Amino acid sequence: MSGFNKSNSDWTGISPNPRGVPNPTRKATANSTSPFQYSRRYLDWNRATFEFHAAGKQVDESGLSTTAEITKYRDQLQLSRVYGCTPRDFCITCAPFNSSNSIFSLLSQALAEVVVNETRKDIPRYVIANTGGIRLDMYKGPFTYDDFFTIMPSRNSLLYIPEVACGKAATLLDELNNGGAGQEHKPIPFQFDLCVDPIVAPLMTRDASNYVHAFKAVTRRQVVDLVPGYTTIDDFGSDGDDTTHSQIPYHNLPQFYQGAGGFGAEGCTSVADVVFVDL
């Protein structure tokens, strides 16, 4: 996830460096006459990266105390409460929109089946939502209360327009996506390094030795088996990531998606309610 705003640690070096620190060797441009040279690094924001680059003891009483305090409040909020199990990974952009591995195919089904006004359940409905409201992929494994907030952090209200003629209701999604309200957008792929299946246990109970790296230096942190992750490309090229990731497939998204519920085999024949998120 390097190069992702507020989710990684960026480091820039400008020569000359302090004694004992290797000097950068790259000019700003190929024909630059400036005496300064540069280097940069995008570090994944996780414990493995920090332990690799840090010197000295990384676990102490103050850190364990902070972990215990965080765990206490997580327990109070029941953030680790398991609501179910995700059978496989569902992603935002790594699979074609509305394909079987797209999170939006799952959410479209959920909108159709779950969003029901009991006083109007006999009237078919189109439920339209914004793809930008989904912030993280859903990973195979336990689905916790915490996951509700990380995947869809905004608390939205639903409004509806009653009994819209089928000729308009059935085409509204395409009109939104193809019109001014539906400019195709490209969210940055966001993947966790070294964590695919979520671990429900508190951090302090995990095997810390799995995260310890024997070699600490100013060199890049590399892993033998590359994990999928964001690959940074800047004006210097694509060699700035501290940890090399394998490329993640990327597919563009429309602005809106929908679930269609309460329709028979013949589809929309008269009128339908149009339900939408009040942003």
C-alpha cells in the first residue's frame, strides 16, 4: 500500500546526509546542474516494516500498556465481535465490476434482499448506492463489527421516490452513470501487507516472533513471496517502494450501483419505488 495517502510513511533524502547515512545518488533530472541529489522511499505502514528498519528493542512496557489500553476499549465497543464468516475475498477494483469476486455484486444482492420497507414490500424497488461509499475490500475469514466501519464508514440514510414509472425507473442507473453525475472514478487500490485473513485475537496475544526481522538497515525490506499491494509510480519511476509487491489487477468503477428487489420474472411492468442513499 505504499504511496497511498495517509496510509504509508514517506521518506525523502537530500544530499549531503548526516555522517554514517549513505548519500543519495539521484539528480532531480537527467540534465540537472544542482549540487543536490535525492532519494525517496515509500514504507508500508505496518509493524513488520517498522521493526525491520528500527534499531534496538521494539517491545517495551509502555508499548504493551498502550496495546492493552486499545484492547480494553475495543472490547468495550465489541469491535471484535464476530457476525459471520466471509467465504472468499470480495474486492473493490481487483475484479471486474459486478463479477462474482466484485464486492458490488455481493452488495447489490444485499440491497435487493435487505432494504425493504415493510409498508411497501409488495411494490418492486430499485435501490441505488454510490460505489465511493465502499472504502476497503472484504477478506475471506471472520467478519467482525469492526469490519462494518472499515468497509463502509459512513452512516447513511435511505430515502425513496414512490411508484416511478418503469420506463424511467429501469433506466435511471444508466442515466446516472452515463450523465454528469456518473463520471467514472478511480479509487486507489488498498491492500494490507502480510494480512489477508483477519485475526480476531488482540495484537498482544499474537506470536511476535513472526514479525521480527533479523536484518535492520537503510536498505529496502524485501519478502521472498510477494504479496499483492499498491505499486507506487512517481516522477523517479516505480522503484520507490520499500517492500516490493506483486501487481494487483485493476478495473474501473461506475459511480453508482444498484440492487433490484421484488420483481417477478417479467421484470418491471408498471411502477417501482426508487430508493437512494441520502449523502
